Amino acid sequence: MTNPGFRVYRNALKRLTVEMAGAIDEDLAMRCEREARAQLALAAERSLRVLWNLSAVESYSFEARVVIVRLQRFLSTKADRTAYVAVAATPRSLALWAARMGNDARACIAADHESAEAWLAGGIEPNTLIRPVASIRPPAPDKNSATG
């Protein structure tokens, strides 16, 4: 089991990285939110590329998810693009929820770090394992089904 924790760091002027690991509870999510807000208080709108690395998240509470969505809404005002690295079901569900509920149409969910970096750099090839969140839609109802 991974020790629960987070790390928020900014390099140069254009990149913010948020890493979360282990079992994420509300307290941990709130500490992460405070740290990110403090680092970005003076950042201009749409001036950053944000990378969420959730690949080591093992579980999360409902309350933590609410805080992470609130943080994502704040980050979406500062971000030009956002990428989530999440492969396993638990971190992927958290990433999808945060991106969707955080109203970030410029976000993507990536299967690996390299794909996330490609999205953030703006150089996406059609065969990569990246799905921009805006393109993820529920399947259309089947016209032949009894309930459709």
C-alpha cells in the first residue's frame, strides 16, 4: 500500500504538476488544494499547462472527490491545457469525474506520462492513447432496444 500524500510543484512559468497517491481523504485533498491555490494566487488566466498524476491513487472518499473537483474548477481558470495520468480504474474514475465536473473542456485523460506530455505540448498524433474529455460521450441509445 502506498502512503497517502500529495505533491504540488511548479516549474519555470508554464507548468504545474499535482501528484496524488494512496488513499485520498478530505483532509489530504484540502491540504493539496490550499497548496495549489497558494502557488497560483498570482498566475494569469490560461497561462499554465497542468499535469495531474493520479496513477498511484488507490482509493478516495466522496468528500475528497468534492474537494478535487473544486480544485480543478480553480485550476481550469489558470490552465491552457490539463492532462490527467490515470490508467487503473480507481484513478481513472477520479480523473474523469474531476475533469467533467470541473468543467474543463481543455482536459484529457492519458494512459501514460508520455501521452500526457504530448497533449500538454499540443503535438497529438491520432494513434495515441489520449481521449480529450470533451470527446468522451455516452453511447447513443440503441434504436432497436425495447427501452430506447
